Amino acid sequence: MKITVGTDIIEVERIKKAFENKAFAETVFTQNEIEYCESKKKAKFEHYAARFAAKEAIFKAISKYLTDKYAISWKNVEILNDKNGRPYVVFSGIDEKKCFDSEINIEELNIDISLSHLKEYAIANVNIAIN
């Protein structure tokens, strides 16, 4: 078993400014993520920033196994929450043979993710166990 780790931190204000470009949200976030973050009203940009950091952390954790880093995009990685509010990761629309080396079966990845945010910063930590 192999373990990979990814961490990212981002300024919430940077994500807030990115929303000035109308295409940003639609390029980076899935509809489920947008609905979740928008439901957070005044704290919505903190939640967007945490999800952005999570996607960056995931890309860092899997980068060693990517054969084509351009074969996976922002919206191929979705950060959702279970009924208890715990975040989890869903991969979709990925051509594994084009994207990953032969060691990776995306269905078998065991991903542990932690998100945290304050008014000014958001951080994500990802641990991936590869069987």
C-alpha cells in the first residue's frame, strides 16, 4: 500500500476576487458544490475557498501517478459532505487509462480529507491510500 499526501492553503479574498470572472465558478466547481457553498450565505466564499484548496491538495497528492496532468480537470473532482457534514471526494468523468499510470484504480482509492476555514484563509489536507 502506498500513501500520498497533499495540502493546500488559500486566501479567501483571492477566491472572492476570482468570482469577478463569471466563468470561474462554472469552470472550477460542480453544481452540487455551488449549491452547497451558496447555502452558506455570508460565509460562502470560505466554503468555496476550502473546496478549491481541497481540489489543489488532491491534485498534489495524485500528481505522481498522473500520466497526463491535463487529462483531469477541476470538475472531475467533487467535494461533497455526508449527512454528518464530513467532506468526501467523488471523481467523475475521468479516463483512467489516459490519466493515470497502471498502478491506479480510481475506484480503489481510499481518500481521507480534512477542510478548515476562517474568515481570511482556507486549508485542506488530503491523505490517499493506494492499494
